Amino acid sequence: MVDKLAGIPLKFSPGTKWNYGVSTDVCGYLVEQFSGQALDEFVAERITGPLNMPDSGFHVRAEAADRFAACYQYVAPSTYRLQDDPEGSRYHQRPAFFSGGGGMVGTIDDYHRFARMLLAKGELGSERLLGRKTVEYMASNHLPGNCDLAAMGQATFTETPYEGIGFGLGFSVVVDPAAANVLDSPGEFAWGGAASTYFWVDPQEEVIVVFLTQLLPSSTYPIRRELKTLVYQALV
């Protein structure tokens, strides 16, 4: 895939626009090249193992197969179809292609530990995965002039709103809650998944939220905006 990507012209000059692309997948490939390991082996050794996330990986462990959830797809109002049957899912087998941008399975308990590590700026218990300044850098807005996604002028699908939202190294970053038109905190960083999942970390309020569901596409219902409103309204 990376060899094919290298032969494709750039969509625009770097720094002039923003696009939802495959950059994170390329990062996964680079991790394999630099480490000399398959991505699933690297993740298990350096991330999920130290953080005690036993159910997280690129396929479902045999002993956890009975706990694997089904995924559904919205077809029409009150109509859904089974998109991924847990009994015959391809996630029961180790894949041949490891995507840096998606394709892992896990539990809410595992991901909660991962989010706690981010809130603690790279550390969980006695394990430190990242330096404090590294996490701060990742969770900073890297768009030119600290602008938001709307100012980058690229109308495309993304898992986050455009107004008032910047982009860091792997996260959306709240720049202006008023412009984003939702209760929020400046500096909150987050991302969502294709099946309507969502997580965010708010360093200012010391809050983390992990929301897992199994419904494609993520734009079916305004779950994320309504969830965020409920959470922040409860802070007194």
C-alpha cells in the first residue's frame, strides 16, 4: 500500500489544506520499519502489555470469542442490518495487513486505561509510555496559525466538526468551544471511530470519557454532541 501511495500525486501542498487521509496508516508502516517488528507485536510489547490491556489487539483472542460484540449498520429509520456477525467475523483471525489507523478490537476497560494514561500525560501507575512534553505536543493544535479545520477550506468527511476544532498528532483539539457550538474546554483532545465510538480527554477538567457502541456510520445519530452536552452540564 505504501509503495502505491508513493506514486500518487499530493492532493495539495502541505500546510495549505487539511484532509482526512491515510497518514496514520503510513505511521504504522514506519513503526514496523523502525522497530523491525510487525505492528501487532510492537503494540502488544510496548503499549497494551505495559498498560495491562489484555483484550486489545488486531484480532479477538480465542478465549474471549464469546464476549465479542456484533456490529450493525443503519439502513433506514428503525431499520438496521448486521454488518459484522461476531461468530463468523474476520476479527477472529490474525490479519495480514496491520493498519496504523484502525482495525483493532478491545474493551471499554482496556481503553479506559489507555485514556487514563493520556490524561496523566503518558503515565499509568508505574508504567510510563510517553514523556509529559510529548503528550502535550501531540495534543496541541498543529494547524497553521492555530486556525481551525473550517479555515483549512477542505470540505471532506471527518469524525469531528470543523468550526472551533483544530488537529494535533492523531487527535482533534478544541481551539474555540464557542465556535464549535458545544459545551467543551479549550485544549480537550479526542477522536471518534467509524462505528460511532468516541473518546475525549479534558486536561482542564481532569475528565476522560470513553463511549463504545457498534453502529455504522458514525453520522447516523448526533450521539457525540449530545453525550458531551450531558457530561459537561453535570459539572458543577
